[in-house]
Amino acid sequence: MASQIPVVDYLVLDADPHLVVNACVACGARFFDRRNACASCAGTEFRREPLGRSGKVRSFTIVHRAAPGVPTPYVSALVDLDGGMTVKSNIVNTDPTPEKVRLGMPVRLTTFVVDSDSRGVECVAFGFEPAN
Amino acid sequence: MSDDIWVLGTHMTKFGRYKDQDLIDLGATAAMGALADGGVHIDDVGIFGCGNLNQSNAGVGQRILKQIGQTGIPVYNVANACATGATAFRTAYLAIKAGECDMGLAVGVEQMGKQGLLGAANRAKRDEKVFEPNGRYGGVLQTEGVLGTGLMPGVFAQAGMEYAYENDGVGFEQFAKVAQKNHAHSVLNPLAHYQKEFSLEEVMGAEMISYPNTLMMCCPTTDGAAAAVLVSGERLRTLSAEQQRRAVKISASVLNSDPWTPSSQVQPDVNTLTRQAADRAYELAGVSPKDLDLVELHDCFATAELIHYDNLSLCERGGAGEWIDKRGPWRDGEIPVNVSGGLLSKGHPLGATGIANIYEVTTHLRGEAGDRQIPDAKVGLTHVIGLGSACAIHILERSGR
């Protein structure tokens, strides 16, 4: 099997692929990026926390006109994960229509290969698919 | 009058696309227009705040002064996303407030051309491709379109759909009604980029850009400039009765940045930002939303305008859908919103927008808005948002003399 690399460093590729955050030890605020300090309380101590793999669609848009090279239409969504934290990604494995994608729809995290580089390393991204 | 700061003069160019004029021509036209409107001279001005985004590192303010009068005054070249113009205005406001001078000039100017989707420029392709984590998220490739969208039509579509999720009676049709209204309003504004009315069916049936925003529900890229001359109350007292009569009081000038909220990690929270700025502005001005005779708010997309009815407390909490359904923000409604045509039809030259809305409200408060005049307008509010984020709100009141 080709070696793989996650599309972003807050995606962990293991037996149960999931997202991780840097959580402020003082106030619990959660961040996807590396931190200088906490945006909520200015604390400087952080710990890694795994996030839930299922959630609900808090908002979405169906993109028809996109940046060059981006296939359309596709669905971008904000997903409220069970256990807390909102994440943005695509809704996949369903038709990109307002009939199929609904506000409040239960979804679960899924991963897929989006591209590979000159060495054959595969880039793995995450999206969300309908849970039912 | 002494403690207050006033708009003495204001001007805007027609918004549109200018092939035969550059950024400096547009900015100079607006500046000279505002000085003439205020009945003053560049020699009277003690500070110049110049707002521009696309050439923000290129001394735009100084280049404008080289056309209209190099008096040696301090120039502050300001860039603050789509709140750039309002931030330039507030720079002049603050200098007067601090007592450094008693008259200031603010110009907002932008030349955008027909640019298409902002931020969607082609990226260089490389023959050799090696995935390596980069940046604050350790990204190995461009994530636009892979991990959702960060381009403006989608970001503001998601902001609107979030509101639809949390509140009843909000959907594609309510968002489309916003665009129907603003395009209808623009017919009366000769300075608007577009002055064409569309039916609700035409708005909803137009090319889908980012659901639920169709082409008619997205602002165009536009060239244009707007300017204002600000004056202290003390200096205004020394000017003519006519200048005093036409002067418009700045009852509140507020600028903030986005406070931390849990969901703002992945989607800028334009709601908390606007609500906090608005509440502060109402408090400073001693004005309630019900006192407003007109509002010019930041309708970069139709979905954005709808949520700001709620954020600015123009409607009941959660009631923005119902409010547009009962025509609350139409020019003959409860609180007229974007009678200029708004960004959707007047156009959105990024740096100019935050002063163009002050021009619009000032013109109504003076009773000089011609066919689109809101009768007997006494109090108005302007609002802009720069994503990233900045929110600027000004409450303006007519002089009463």
C-alpha cells in the first residue's frame, strides 16, 4: 500500500480516522491550528484532544462557481461534531442538491484519497457523509 | 455642538467600471467633490485618512494629495478589508476627537475591474509535486473545494444558512427577496453601478453561484470612490449658517474586531461582531433601532443582509425572515434598508463602500436625495463588515437647524 499523508495535520489517519484539536488547558477553548496563545483567555498551555466522528450539519452551501480547477457542484458544510467543536468540510457520497443535503442532517466522518505526489504518496482528505 | 464631530461635506463618484480613469483620478474626484460640497479648501484640512485595499502598499493617499494639493498634512493609508473606507473615516474622526486638528478628509477608493470571484486566482502549477505539510494547519495542498469553501459567496451563504438552521421561516425565497428589494431600490439611484429591477422569479432563476446565492444575490466587483470632510463642532460654529444647516452629526462611530466564539475557528462569526458594534453604537448615540429612518448595511450577499436585520436589531430576534416577508426593509417599509441599491446593485468597490454609505445617509438627512429621498429622514445608520473581521457602524443625525 502506498504511503499516505493527511491533507491537514489535524486529521489523524489511524484505524479510526479522526480530527484532533489543541485545547486550552485553562479554559477548554479548542483550535485546529498551532497556537501562540489562547484566543479566548490568553492561556499558553494546550493539550491535544480527539474529536467525535459524527455530528449534524449546522449550515451548508452548494458551490456552483468555484476557483479554477475545483470540480463543481460540491457541498461545503459546517458540521457540529458530537462532543463539541464545529468543523468545515465537504459533504460527500450524496447528491449536491438542497433536496439531499438538509440542515440538521446527521453525518459521519469519512476519508478518501484526493491526490498523489511524484513519489506516489497519497494525500488523504476528510469529508462527511449522511449517517442514515 | 462643541463636543460633537460632524460631516461637513461628502461626495461619491458614480460606481461602475472606469477604463479611462485610474485609482487616483477617482479618489481625487471624490476628495475635491467633498471639499466643494463642504465649502472648504484643502488648506483647511489637518488630516487625511485614505482607504484602499488593492494598492494598500502604494501610497494612495499621498498620490491623491499630489493631484489636489500637497499641503504637507499627515496621511494615514488604511486597509481593513471591506471596512477599509469606514476605518479611514474613523481615522479622521479620531484625530479631530484627539484635538490634533479641527477638520479632516477621508477618502475611500477602489478600482477592481471585472475581477470575477475574489480569491479564486489561478495558482502556479509545478512539474514535480511533493506533499509536505505547510502553514498553521500543516496543509499539503490547496484545501479550497476539498475541505469546504472559503470564498466569499460560500462563506456568506453558510452564514445565511446557519441563520436558517437556527430560525424558522428563513429559506432561499427570503434571501432572494433581499436581492429583489435592493435591485428595485437601485432604479432610483443614478450613482449605482446597476439600475435594473428584477422579479423574484428572475432572482431565484439566475445562475446559481453558491446556494442559496444566485448571481443577482452577489455584489459585483466595481470601481468607485467616496469622500467626506469631517469637522469639529467648535470649528463648525465659525462657519456659515448654510454650512451648519447642511452639516450632519456623527452620533456614534464604532469599530471593533471579532471576539472569540467557539464556531469562529472555521467560519468567521459576523453576527457576534455586528451585534456588539451595533449595541455599542446605539448606546453611544442614545438612539434605539426604532428611531432609525434609514439604514445602509453590508449586503455583500443577499444572505448577509438578511442576518444583519437581526444583528442590528431592526427586527425581532430570530424574525428576519418574517420581516422581509412583510416588506419591513423596503423603502416604504418599517425601516428602509439599502435605498441606494446596496452593494448588490450599487456595487462594492471595497475601499470606497464604507464612505459611500455615509454619503448616502448624509444625503437623505440633508433632504437632498432627489427621487430616492426618504421623507423627513432624521437619523440613519451605516454598517460595514470586513471579513477577518472588522465591523464599523456610524449613526448620523441631521442638524435640526
